[in-house]
Amino acid sequence: MLKGFAPVTGAHPRVLILGSMPGALSLRASQYYAHPRNQFWPIMGMLVGAEPALPYPQRLARLTAAGIALWDVFDRCEREGSLDSEIRDDTALTNDFRGFFTAHPDVATVLLNGGKAAQSFQRRVLPALPDLGLRCVRLPSTSPAHASMRLDAKRAAWRDALQAAGIAAA
């Protein structure tokens, strides 16, 4: 059984970015989006200054300073390899989102990094939550497995979503 990470939050996040479950390399490194070909940190570098060249704690500090929290839909699951398609849904347990949103009432937007995160959040998490008026946006996956979309197009989609949520993104 794989175990995910704790959420990364600042004092008053307004946006929550959710993946599905950290990949094998991320789990080994104990860092979100640690795969060198994942485009999450290059995109966040361009948009909020969380450059991939910065040490990991500084990247997280840049995200939280911008009002962004980071987490995953699943707390634990069984999966062979790193692909979302390999997550065994019958073993997947979601994180405590009721507790998260109670502790972080300023979060109004959830940005879902890819299809598995979006599908799982909408099917397994939202129905169990009270109506919080959350704005949920499915974004193109930053995973290296989603190579059919160019980096500039992904960056534009992420920029637009962050700006719509009131996050100053370049």
C-alpha cells in the first residue's frame, strides 16, 4: 500500500491544487512532482516564481506565499509503477477533505491536475462534502505521460485558472 504526503499549506490558502497520488520517484524523494520530466515545477516557476532550480522547501514557500496549497486526492492506494491508470480504485482511500476545508475556509478554488484527479475528486470527494461553493477546474496533467500537449499550452491553461482564482500569475 502506497502512502501519500501531507498537504502543503500556508496561513490562508485560496487555491488547492490536487494531483491523484505521488508517482514512484516522488514517493522515493518525499517531494511533490519530483520526476524531472514532470512539468509542474517549470509551470509554477513561470507563474509564481517556484522555479525548479530552487531547493524544494523554497519552491513550497513560493507556492504558499502565492496562496496555493498542494495535496492529492488519495491518501493511500495500491498501484504498480507511477501511472494514474494503474491505481487500484478498490484500494484507494481519499484524504480528509472535510477536515482540510474546515481548517482552510478561504480555499474557494480546486485545481485538478489531470483526469484521474478530476474524476476521483468529483466522484469520491465532492458528494461527501457539504456544499462549500468550490470552483473546481480540471487542468491538463503536468505528468510526463501527458506529452501530447505542449508546455506553452499547459502553462496558459494553468495561468488562466490561477488568475481566475485571484492568484497573481505571470
